[in-house]
Amino acid sequence: LTAAPPALGRDAATVAALLDEGAEVPGRRTAGIRELLEAFDRRLLDSAITRAVERARDALMRVTLAQPPAPSQASPIQLEELLLMAYPDRVCRRREGDPGLARLVEGGGVRLADPSAVRGELFLALDVRRGAQAQAQQADVRLVAQIEEAWLERDLPQNIVREELAFFDEAGQRVVNLRRRRYRDLVLSEERGGRPNPQAAAALLLSRFLEEVQRPGAEAKGDDELQTRLLMLDRHLPPHLRPPSAPPRLVEDRQMLEIACRQVGDEASPSLARVREVVRQMAQGQLQASPWQRALREHAPEAIEAPTGSRIRLDWSAADAQAPRGPVLAVRLQEMFGMAATPRVCGGVVPVILHLLGPNFRPVQITDDLASFWKNTYPQVRKDLRARYPKHSWPEDPLRAPAVRGARRRGSP
């Protein structure tokens, strides 16, 4: 009332009286404040409430007339803006995806029985009721007033907070900077962009990295290839082939992880992939002067040479140190002609899982027993593939045939 300009004095006093008397628009489950004011002016309310509102309004107008006039503003004040000044703790913002639900500033949620009573995102919940039928932390709103975001900035600037914070984006697996503007605890807008705070980014990356490696089965799965190779050697390399010192445990080296996270956290776009890369580089640097470097090269190599001479990379992400299960070697079947037994790692203890590929580079057999495959399965595979790919070599005796990379040359058997 004290902030109302003279042109709004009567309406402001009437609305104050209507709210004080708990008046409602007949037949409306949720109504706007202007609907209530119109219903009063048209004398659609209960006669007893109407008389009580008139008495209260007149008394309020006598009081406000004795007050000094409200200071003029550059922009004209609306009735709903006056209500915002009176009820700064009733601001609500609708939830995305459900126009009937909204979040009340500093206190749970509210439900609009008739969502059409509010057109925009922001409104005031003037009549909040928590009846027996209301859901937990979700009250029914019977009377609302539409408000504009600009009013919050103009009339209640002390409640506007601007902040930047870092959070871990699960989809992108990276730390993202978030610029947020909120009214008290109610978020008004947020956008991604800018460089995250280095300390916050480093802490988030470290926490997320440790969470991954401490998950059940994470060590056996071995998300990091180098660590997986070391784990496989530590578990399965025969004693006479083991280096005298213990292998480095990258996931347990907290100091190394912290250094890597601080380094990555200071980058423009800090990601978990970059942490793994930096940790891998640091570990490789340590391994250069370690006897485990030679053990890795000889007994847990990155690649294996096929009979054709091709160096084919092993997929160590499929290895499991506890099972044990060896790495995967995806190789064309014809490149394995002449190899009698399955290649092995970890000093010959763990067989490689062979994905034997057809000419279309799709697996025709998955096995860790190549000798059994040649003897028992190859004849049927040869029959099927020979009909589909007649230009390729399909010898009856694969152990005596030369290994080939592609289709056979003209004139070859």
C-alpha cells in the first residue's frame, strides 16, 4: 500500500482486503488476482465477504491517504508488482515439462489445480494450502499473480545472486563452468561457458576418477590399458619372470592422481579423458627406468605379430586380471594360417582371446584354443566362407598354408 501510486491506491487497498478475508473466485480452482478483483467489482462474491472487504478497503484507504505519496519510478508500477513487494517469499517458477507444478522459493513445491491461471514462468503463490490430499512437499495454490523477471531485479536487487560454479557433466565426461543467476535459491537462468575454477575442477576430476576405480569390478575391468597390463602381470606372471620390485599401482597412487588432476584442472576444458592421458604419460615416464617396462614389452605387449608379419594391436580393455581373461586379438582368419597354437601373454600363462574375422571383418569364431578350432571348427567354416568368398584362400590344411592378408593372387590354389 505504501508503494502504490495514487492511480493504484484503490485497487491496492481492495486486493489487500480481499487477501485478508481469504476471498475466492467462485467456480475456479486456481484464479489470478485480477480475476478475483473483477469478481469483487461485479459483486460475484458472497455478500458477507463483499461487505467485509468493503469495510476493510475503506479503512485501509483512510490510513494510506494520510501517508506521504509513493516516490515516482521511471517505469509505471503494476498491481502484481506491488504484490511482489509484499510477498517476496512467495515467488514460484514453473517446472519444465509439467505446467501444473512449480517450485516455491526456499520451500518445496506447489501445484496449480488450473495451470491456465498462469501464462509465464514466474508467479506469486498468494494462497497456499497444504491439505490432507496434498502430496508431500507439494501444496495446492488457489490464488496467483503473474510477475515479471525484471521486477525482481528492479524491486528486490538484494535477493539476486550471480555465481559461477563448476560441475561434472556426465554426458561429456568433463568439468563445465556454469554461470547462474538466481533469486534467493530459485534459479532464474543458467548457461554454460567460460573456464572453470581450476581448484574446483581438479577436486571434481579427482573425486570422479576415484569413484570409477573404486567401483566393484573396476580394477578387474581395467579402464586404463597400461594399468590393466600391469595388473595382469602382477597376478599371473610366473615368479622366475617377475622383476624384483612391486609394479606401480596407478589407481592407488593418490599423489600422482592429484598432480594429474591439478594439471588438467588448469586447462580450458578439463576432462576425465585428459586425466587418464596425463596419468598414463606420468606412469610411462616412471616405467622408463623400471624393470617392469621390459616385462610389459615382453609379456604384456601392446601388439602381437601375426604369421603374415602384421603387427596387430591387442585390446587390453577386454582383459580381466581376476577371471583371468586375456586381451582380445581381432585378426583376419587367413592371417593366422600356419600358427598352430593360441598366442599367450603373461609368460605363457594367459591365452589371448582370438576374434577370427572373415573377409568382411566380422568374427566367424571367438576362441582361446586355436588348435581346437583348426581341428574341429575350421572345416565347416571353410565350407561356408569358400562359397561366399571364392576369391579368397581357403586351404584344406591351414597349418601348412601360407598366411595371406587379402584375396589370393591369380593362379594360386
